[in-house]
Amino acid sequence: MVSNIYLVKDLARFTGYSIHTVKYYLKMGLITENGRSPETRFRYFDDSTILRLKKIRELRRQGKSIKQIKGELL
């Protein structure tokens, strides 16, 4: 199955999160990059990251903390 490839800005656009929030979730370990360009150092993500960000939004709306979400997603 071929998966779409996204940059941080694409994740922000498709999920409604800010670029800052996407990078924060990356730093907190809620999402992970699938790869990185050796030339530009851009991070690459796939469709599973979009689904994960939607799940995080759902859990945040339920009032769960980042720590709770991290425990639930791992």
C-alpha cells in the first residue's frame, strides 16, 4: 500500500493544528517522523501520523492531559 508523505506544514494544514503544536507533539513523543531528508533535514510523516493527530485531538477534547494521552497511545 502506498502511503502519502507529509511535511510538518502539511500535517498542520490537514489536521487544523498549528505548526508549533505539531512540533510540540513531536518533541513530547506523541508523534514520530518516518524519515528525514539528508539535504534539507525536513521531517517526513505518513497517513498514520494524520490519524494519530486526529486521535490526540479526540482525547484532548475528552479532557485528557498530554501525559495521559502519551500513556494511552503507547
